[in-house]
Amino acid sequence: MIEYKPLTPWYVNQVCELERACFAHPWTLRDITDQLNSPFGLYYIAVEDGRVLGYVGSFMGADVVYINNVAVFAAVRRRGIATGLIEALKAGAREREATGLTLEVRSRNLPAIALYEKTGFQRAGFRKNYYTDPSDDAIIMNYELVY
């Protein structure tokens, strides 16, 4: 059974392993630890049998939660893990009384765009040449929290 919970120091090394598996420019152990120790960081993990399957990383600025990364190991994708992580983050954002969530996603990352739309995010803008390695534009997506 998959459990969704806040990231704790116990799991940081596994999150770093996931970063290296999923991203061309992974966050370092120090990057993740700094975010974890920040009062503005908001990180959730999906864990099964003591093993991290995925995570969502974000920080809160003013009253909005900015999603930095959503990652799930390739071997366990298509099981609803990313959806569960986003829902856990929404709950955490509500606890912090945020008004909404926002993110940028590569314009060519159609599976991620579909995930965000499925979880209620709306397209809100566009950033030309936002990404490198490879070069890509960004779509800005927002989710309004309703209380």
C-alpha cells in the first residue's frame, strides 16, 4: 500500500536518487536538505514498503505554493502516484492557508500537462525559451484552492 506523507530526513537520500534518475540537472542532497529545513519548503513523498516511489517538491511564497518538481521512478509510473502526490500537496497547502498552487511545465511534456489538467490545474501563461537541455518553452499552470 502506498503512503503519502511529508518528507523527513530519513528519506532524503532516496529523493536524491530519484532526482538523479529523472532529471538532467538534479537537485543535490544539500538543495533538498535546505528546502526541507526551510519554513517555506513543502515536500511530500510516496512510500511503499519503506521505499520512496515518488515525490513532489514545492515552497510557499506569500500565499501561493510554487511546485518545483514532481518525480516518480519510471518503473512505477502509471499507478496514480503523481496524482496522489499532488493531492497530498494540495492538502498541505490548505493547512498552510494558501490560496493556490502554481508551476511551470515543459511545453513538450504532454504526460505532465495531462496530469496537471487532470488534477485541476488551468493554463495561465507561457514563458518562451524557459528551459535548457533541451531548449523548450514553459506553460504556466495554476490551481486555485477553494475553501
